[in-house]
Amino acid sequence: MNDRINDIAKIPTFSSMSQQEISKIAKYLQPVEFPEDQYILLQGKPSSGIYLLIEGEVEATVRLYGNKRLHLTTCSAPDLIGEIAFMEHAPITADIRTLTPLKTYCFSNSYIHTFQLTHPHISYKLSMQIAKRMCQRIRGISKIVMDDAEDTQDVSLPNILAPLKMLGKKHITEIDDDIKKYLNRLKFIQELSANELGILMAHCRLHKVKKGRPIYLEGEQSDSFFMVVLGAVLATLHLPKRISKLGVYGPGEIFGHTGFTDKQPHSTSTMAREDAVILEIDHQALDAIKKESVILWFKCHNLVFSAVAHMLRKVNRQYIQLEGLGKQIHHHEGDYNV
């Protein structure tokens, strides 16, 4: 068991954990070895769990149209693979093939779920470290993609030179029937009990944001993540001589989660594409929620972790599209994840 603990401790994701915490995780891991030149994860297949690479090397490739295959990266021990699919509860994003004989520990889905129930705080700590790692990769890949992207478009941002404040954000002190109606349509809200919903609304904030008003600006530090309740939010990126439109968030979608997770300044700006109502949850609110309902506290964090994994999957897809089109992109070791 000591050898297993030492092996796990070498993986950067576990570096902030105590030996006691790692020992609890180690009890749920199954040793699995693979020979050279074997596929251990298949693109499009359901996730079986997370693999901790202890010895050896793998490569990640994706299948393209016309039976073509695109090499993405290699991954060497000590490291993790399979965490995006697990965190997002979605299919595997790439084929993973061993380049050398491989020694791993498998943290299978069934054991992970059991571990989450028996050791919730260690599970949260592990998920947070994985999410922070994903945030680093989101920022790195996004920079590569935007440096090479040519299909950007200009966007008009009124008041963009105003002081870096959340302009036009009006706090809603009373929730009327119309807003309740739209809240109750959101999947996350529907999965809460009446008591959990009451606790959530007692500690988070709802805001009305007028069309064209910024919610946060690139370079700002934020302690919050946001959910669109009504309307739409536009995400943009400032580039030399132009502003690039990145995407639109609609009802039920999360934004601001990268800065919330890794506590780094926002790498994009957001503004109301139309009159919008947004739900804001910050760390202070989550601390208060934890005192009343640990289960709700976990639900909120799992919402963020899933959103981070989804964002990484999205930028990975953009990266693959650029590579598949023959763009000359410099590979950054470890930027791609599976």
C-alpha cells in the first residue's frame, strides 16, 4: 500500500493532498497493466473512469472524416487520463493508445461514486484540483486557437471604456412570478428540493442586465460564476484591432466558471446580448450554503466542474478543427486533454 501511495503522490493533481487523504483514495483503485500498442480508451465510448498513469506513455488521436486520424499529443507518467469524460458525464473525446507497456491504477466510475459518498470532502478536493488543471488547459488552448483563428468578427461593445465595473447590473430583491417561471425551467433548479432552492435563493443574487451592458470585462478578477436565467449573454475576446465573438450563453448555461475555479482574471468579456436575468453565486454564498446544506454545496460545485469540463471539450474541438484543416499550430506539451 505504501508503494501505491507513493506512486499516486507523484501525480501533480494529488500534490496538494496529505498522505492520509491519498491513502483513502488508494483503497479504491484497481491496478491495471496494458501491453504496448493497445487502445485503452476509445473515442465516442462511455467513460469507465479515470486512469492514473504510473509508468509508461500513451498517445491521443482523433478519427476524422475519410478514415483519417489526427495525432493530438502524447502523455507520459505520472499523469491522469479520462477525467474530462468523467467530469462531464460524456463520451471519451479521443482514442488513447499505449506507446509502451503501461502501469496504471483505475479509479472506476462505480468506485468513484462510492468514494464520493463516503469521503465527500476529499472527493471535492480532488475534483477541484482536476478542474483547476482543466482551467489551465482551457486558457492555453484558447490562446493557441485565437492566435490562429481567421474567422473572427467585429462586435460593438458600448461603454467598453468605462471603469471596470459590472455596469448596468441591477440586483433583484423580490422575485416576481415571471422570474420564478423562468427559474423553474432550468434543469439545475428542477433538480433541487424546495428546501435547497430556498437556501440557494437566500444566499445568491439575481440581477437584471440591460442589453449591451457588460457583466464582467477581460482582465477583471471575479469571485463569482453566473447562470443565465433569461435572455442571452455574449462572450468576446479583445484582439489587436478587433473584438472577436466567442459564443453566446443561453438560459441554464454557466459562464465565469474558469475564473471562479482557478481564481485568475477573466480571459474574456461578457455582455448582455439582450435584456437578461442572471444568477450570481460567489464563494461567500457557497460558504453560507455549506453551513445549511452540504449536499447543495456539492451540487453547486459539481455544476461548475461539469461546466469546466464542457468548456475544455469545446476548445479541444476548436483545436482539432484547426489542426484538421492543416493550420500550423505549435504544440504545447500537455495542452490537450482527454
